Amino acid sequence: MPRRLAGLGVLLLLLGSAAARAADLDTALDRYLSGLTSWSASFAETVQDTHGKSVGSGSGSLTIVRPGKFRWELTPRDAGQSGQLLVADGRNLWFLDRDLDQVTVKPMDAALSQTPAMLLSGTAAVRDAFEVSAAGHSEGLDWVKAVPHQKEADFKLARFGFQGTDLRRMVLEDKLGQKVTLVFDSSVRNRPVDPSQVSFTPPAGVDVIGVPAK
């Protein structure tokens, strides 16, 4: 699975995690997570290299269902690319690369054992996996920074921009200095989600790599 999608999957799992403990510092992230059962939005994505040069862009949609499920669909703007789909169904993590006609599947505990996936059971709080801190107000948004405790994480830090309790922007910086920015639009909070949106069956004829947990 490409590092770019793996890192983004980690962040989606963070957003689908249990709310922080009441004794913890209250941030815009805590207020966003409080009472959250589902969240969906469309987004625009840009990718920059270490020099700030744009090296990719795309658009897509994201649906989160707590606990432990999400659907992430991305269509790159690069000509000739059909797009990618990442689905966490609560037990397995599925990655469909439509250009390769290939599906990769791993049990979620094996695929993301050193990431916020452990939060999906609801037995841990955000701050058990991340150092979370308020990061000021800019561009009309309240920012929160999250730094993973585990050195094995795929990303160095993440920044979340909120307008009230609505997530409007997410910035991921990886260990190589690449930056992925997501700008969210048309978000909907706590609306019922069709179960088919957070389940996955490999399409007929595609190669499947890995063995899903039953």
C-alpha cells in the first residue's frame, strides 16, 4: 500500500477513535470528537514535495463511522489514473487500486498495530497514541497538532483545522518532508450511513493480495 494512503488511513482512524478523556486539555479536536457517531465530506487534495512544489492533486470523498469504520475514495487529477479506494470495515483494511485491478487486504490489528487503529476498540483515548496540542488560530480556523508517540508511525505530524466543531482542513507531514493537504467541503455530521458504504467485497476478476480476518 502506498505510504501516502497508509498515512492518511492512520489519520482517518484517529478521527474515528474514541473521544479524549474529560480530564485532558480541551481542544477543537476534542470538541469535534465529542458525541461523534458519523461524519462525511467531499475533499480536494494537494501534495507538495520538500521544496513546496506541487507534485499531485485530486478529489474525493470520506465517510467515517465510529467505531472503527471508514470509506476513503480518491480520484487523482493525473491523466490516465482511475482512482483508489480504502475501506476499513471494523475488522479488515481493504485497498483497491483500480489502475492495477488489484486489492490488498490486511486485518486491521496487523495492518495498523502501531497506529491509532488501537483506538477503534474504544478502550483507549486519543492521547494514549498522540501528543495533542492546540496550535493557534489562522486562516479563519482553530488548529490542533497531533504528533504520534510511536516512532514507527508513517507520518511526522498532523494538523487539523476546525471551524467551530466542523473539520475543514487536514495537513499531514511525513518523515521525508512531503506534505498532503485536504480541504473538506459539504460535511455532514451524525447522519445515518448505509452499511454498504463501510463494507467491501472484491470485484470479480481482480487480484487479491493478503488474507482477511474472518
